[in-house]
Amino acid sequence: MDYGTRAKENFLNGYNCCQAVFLACTDELRLDTGTRAKIASSFGGGMGGMRQVCGAVSGMLMALGLHRGYTDPMDKAGKAAQYEVIRALADEFKRENGSIICRELLGLDENFKPKPPEERTEAYYKKRPCGELCQHAAEILEAYLKAHPEISA
């Protein structure tokens, strides 16, 4: 199963957007599911429900870091290269979806006040594009990883 399909299924199974994408895109790595779910848990709802950076985008970029991130804090070239890829992936998501901001993707007013997470019902899923956004973010990362064979891990 591809990253995109897994990400959408993860979202439909109750994971937040960041968890859905991060779990789908890091399944083959050496971290267990519980640890990965915890790492990504704070970034759903546009960072804790604040509707800032889309959780699907956060999950995509967190997974990129696990796959291709730099580790040496003195590696300025590695950091610069990583940031360039981050911007390119985020720009692709924005180009195809109109924004990387959760609130904008959901059509919410900029004065939106965070609320407790809603219960996942059929109505919840019908009014949100999140499953498709998760799928799309995961597809963007998968395409990047395939087009750029592993340099470091």
C-alpha cells in the first residue's frame, strides 16, 4: 500500500492529520507505532487545534526529517539543503491546495478560537477535506523520496 492510501486510512481510523501522514510515511523505519504516534500527536488540528500549519504538512515534513534529515548541528550545508527541500515540499502542497494553513484549508475565520476535538462521525468526515489533504501530503513526500534516492539515513 502506498503512503497516500495509508495516510488517508489512518485519518479515517481516528488519527489526527499529522499522525496519519507521519505514521504512513515512516512505517518502514525502526520506530514503533506508539512512539511515532506520540511524536506527531501535538501537531494535529494545525498544532494543538490552533489551526496554524496543517497537520498533514507537519507530518510530511517530520517524516522527511526521519528519512533524510541532518544530525550534525554544525552541518550548515546539510541544514540549508534540508530547508530547501522543506520549502519545496510545502510550496508544492500550497500550490495544489491553496495554503499550508489549517484554518485556511478548512475555510475558517482568522479569529477562530480553538475548541476541543470533535467526535469522529460521518458528518465530521463529510465537512472536512482532511483525509484528502493527508493523502496528498503523503503522496508528495513519497514522490520526492522516490525521485531522490537515499543519500543519508
